[in-house]
Amino acid sequence: MPTLPVSRDDLCQVRVIHAERLAKARENALAPEEVVRLSTLYKALGDPTRLQLLLGLRDGEMCVCDLAALAGVSESAVSHQLRKLRDWGLVRNRREGQILFYSLDDDCIARLLEVGVDHVRE
């Protein structure tokens, strides 16, 4: 990504620490391990295939075959992405005979997806 030229007018001319704002930001700050987990969540959502799989699971569980058909990718590719999503705690599975069914791990994930969908549709 090219860097844009910065003029002297773009730089802050007065260095001031706004103690109240800084204190509030520190008060609301996440612990380092929470920052890592949140970053991983956004990393998961940042991949179009993974996002499509998660969106497909909003209405209930699906098997790998159905998710592959939905996303238009191979079952192997879906299995690979589902493994990541499961490791990250975003989906869970249950076995019924030889078939694994996947679902969102909890309602928070569904709500997060809905907020994102609402935002892009505004």
C-alpha cells in the first residue's frame, strides 16, 4: 500500500495528554489475552469463505456437503476452514452416524454476524 505524503499541517502541533480520556480508555481496555482472542475473531471473519460458512450456519446446523454447496468450494476446503473455526471456538459439531453437523458455537456469534449484515445493508 503506498504511503501518502504528510504535510506539516497534518501533524498535531500541540502535544497534550488528555488525562480523563486516557484514564477512560485504560479503564475500558482489554487484557492482552482478550485482545488476542478478539483479533482472532476478526481474522476468522476476514476470510470470505469462513464468513460465508458462518453466515450459512445462522439458521441452524449444516453438514460439510451442504456448506460446500453453499460456499461453492470443495468439501476438503470446507473441512479445513471448519477445523479452524472450531479451534477458534466459533463453531461446534455433533455426530449423527457418519455425518458431522456444524453449528455456531453460541448466540453471540449469530448476533455479531447480524450486526455486520445490518451495517453493510444500510
